[in-house]
Amino acid sequence: MRALVLGSDGRLSLQHRDRPRSLDECLIRVTAAGICGTDLELQRGYAQFTGVPGHEFVGIVEQTPDEDAHWMGLRVVGEITVGCDRCDGCRAAGRGHCDVRSVMGILGRDGAFAEYLVLPAVNLHAVPDSLDDATAVFVEPTAAAYRVVDQVPVDGRTRAAVVGAGRLGLLVAQVLRERGADTVVFVRGDPARALCAELGLNAASVDSMESLARRFDLVVDATGAPEGFARARVLVRPRGTLVLKSTFHGETAVAFSPLVVDEITIVGSRCGPFRVAIDALAAGRIDVQPLIDGIYPLEQFAKAFQRARSGRKQILAPGLAPAAPSVPAATT
């Protein structure tokens, strides 16, 4: 099969590899896989991952263990963390926090930028026909966005801010708005402001942060950058909550004393409920179409990754012919 492989030097190359095999997992033919901020950070050394990256995917189940034969032929998305269901981490917090976990395309397990991948059936979720492949790619990040409202109470009285107007930040903002929060997205320039307008989201310039300091009950850092924490911290009111959605290579300096004095609650937030995300996307409550920029065959991965740094979603489609044109790129 063809697979996009990340080397220890941070370089990506398209290679031919054997199909993955597992006696107790399902073989899935990948039809589409999205490039996200974590994939870009992997190139910079995040998690020291080498192998096939990619964890936002949709595909068709082509082989299964005998006990999972009912998954054959189904179109699916998959939860990215594979746990043992036996360790203290699994018992205390679920498979996502397994002490010996692997994470597709991030930790100890090849991912979705390939023609095939394997996952246990327990990780799979069937996708309704009403969701096309490009939309289904957003199930994983949409689930991550819904994780925020699992962790923090949000209602019509909540004043919320999202710092970072990238793909995940705009999904989080839509989820907060759906739950009734008065939500503002902080943006850097006119393209991000226009995208917020297209999604019906309120936007404010990052230059206005100081004037809005200590105003928000809930602030979400979705910048994907080390400096995002400090920017988001400015906005949180005393006894407010700061949710961290960013994963990146490197470290960030934190001044702890102000957090203690203002009694700020810090919440780390990662993966979320897939079924909730599927239902929201299928019902149209979360709009992802303005976030999609282009669809590329694996052979055009370099162009796709370059475009991914612009903020909108780039999708790799392993079954797309190399000569096929990509979806017309949106203006960014």
C-alpha cells in the first residue's frame, strides 16, 4: 500500500509498505483523512513520533476478526486511542488514559495517511450516509470540541472566549454557542474574521485582549502555540476557568502566582464523545463546510501540508487519482 511516512528528521515521504495486519483488529480502507495542527507539530518533533501520521479519518471496514464480522463493509470513523481496559488508568478514567496506550498516528501506532489502517472494533463508530467523507473527517475534532462542555458547565449565562481561530477553535466556538454561551473568538486578521462571519460567530481582534481582560467566565486556548496560554490567561475573570486544547512541540512558561491569587481553574481537554459529534454534524448543528479548503491525493501531500498552515482543513484522499485536480481552494 501507499503510505505517508514521517521520519525522525521531521520529513514526510510517500512510501510503499505492507498492509497492516492484526488478528484482533479491523482492517479499514481509508477514504479520507484530515490534516490537523497536531500533524504539523509532529513534524516539529511533538511526541517524537515516527511512522504514518494522521488520526482524523473515515474509511470502509474490509477485514475483521470473526467476532466483529458485523462491521464488514461499514463506513466508519474511529477513536484514536487504543487502551487495554485492564490497567489503573483505564479503570480510573477510560481507555483514553490507558497506562500502556497507543494513539493512532501520534504514539506507537501508524495512522490514517495511508491506504489502510487497523483499529479494534471497540474504537469504531458507523457513519450515516448523510455525512459525506469530507464532513465525516471532522468527527474526531468535533468530538474534541464537545469534550469542553463535558468538563465545564456551560449555559446561557456563560461568557466564553476562544483564543485561536483555526479549525479546532472554530469548532469549539460553535459548540459553546450551541450550548447558549455568549461566545467571542479572538482573531488575528481579516481572513479569520471573515470565516467567523461566515459561521455566524462573533469575532474580536487579538489587539483588543487587554481591554477585555478579566471579563470571561470560560476561556479556551486553541492556538496550538506555546504563547497561547498567556494570551488566554489575560481574559479569564477571577475564579474563572481556562481550558487548554493546544498540543505542541516544546514548553511554555507559566507564572503560577497570578493563577493562585485569582483562583483560576485550569482544565486539560483532549478527546471527546464521537456519537455526540456524529449526531451534531448529521443534524447540521455544527457547520464544517467553510473550514474545508482542498482535497488531495497522497502524491500531493507536500502541497496539502503547506496549505494546512493557512488555517483551513486540507484532506488527503488515498483513493484519489494522482492526476485528479484538488477541490478549488478557498480564499484565505
